[in-house]
Amino acid sequence: MSEAEKVEETEEVAVAEAAELRAQAHSCINRHSAYAAVGGLVPIPFLEMATSTTIQLRMLAKLCDIYGVPFSENAIKNSVSTLVATVLPATGVGYAAANLIRRVPVVGTIFGLVAMPTFAAACTYALGRVFAWHFAKGGTVANFDAEEASGKFQEEFEEGKRKASEYVKGGKTAAKPAAAAAKA
């Protein structure tokens, strides 16, 4: 086997491994986003936030395992709170109002079945996508810069809201084919 063939084979293996990591991360993110959406159905105000936070930490620990990155709960919590704060100014008042609306009979129940799961799933999706992107670039929990990643987080949050809203409302957001998932 020539040197060029060895290099080509090594590159092919690296590409295949990267695609496998992306597929595992994509599956983990989607699964935990669904869990967070279910957690958003908890009828006790602010308890759904605690549920979502727990699910998000578990997802990020799994992503660390997938990418072989040491997990640090304290560093992750600081980064998560910084990132989530970038979308809360726009949604914080909405979140408080949503909790009040949820108390209104019938209308509140219907609203709560859509708004809270959508927010929880979108936030979880965005966190997973941003951390997976960072880890795929060779980053670690220790060198994650939440302020630098906030723009990407906001973009992913908007995409997550769109996907979660379609899913919660019964839209046709089906799982992507394997080839498309590998690109994500």
C-alpha cells in the first residue's frame, strides 16, 4: 500500500468517524429535546424549568461522552445560564405571562400544552446543537465561550422553536434520513 493510499484511507476513516459522531449527537439532541418537551407539560409553574434543566444537563453529559470531552457540571451550568439568558429577555416576560395564562381554565390548559413544551424543546435543541458544534471543532467544556456562542445559540433556538412548534402541533417534522442527519 502506497503512502498516498494510506493517507486517503486514514482520511476516509476520519470522515466516517466524524459522520458517526454527528449522527450520535443528532440522535441525542433530538431525544433530549423530546424529553424536555414532555417536561414542559408539568402543570406546576417553574417546576417544568427544573425538569428541563435536569434534562439539558443530562444531554450535555451524553454529548461529552460522545465526543470524549471531560464533563464539568459547574462549567456547563455557567455556560447554559449565560446562553439561556440571551433568549430570556425576549421571552422572559412571555414566560411569566405564559405561567399566568396557564391558570385560566380551558384556554390556559390548551396554551400550556403548546407554549411550554415548545420553549423547553427549543432551548434544549439549541444547547445541544451549540455544544455539539463546539465539541466537533475540538473544543472542551473548559474552553467554551458562551458569550461568543450566543449568536449561534439564538439561531439554533429559533430553529428549535420552529421544529418544536411543528412537532407539538402535530406537523410533519419527521426524522431526517440518515444521509441528511449526517450533514446536520
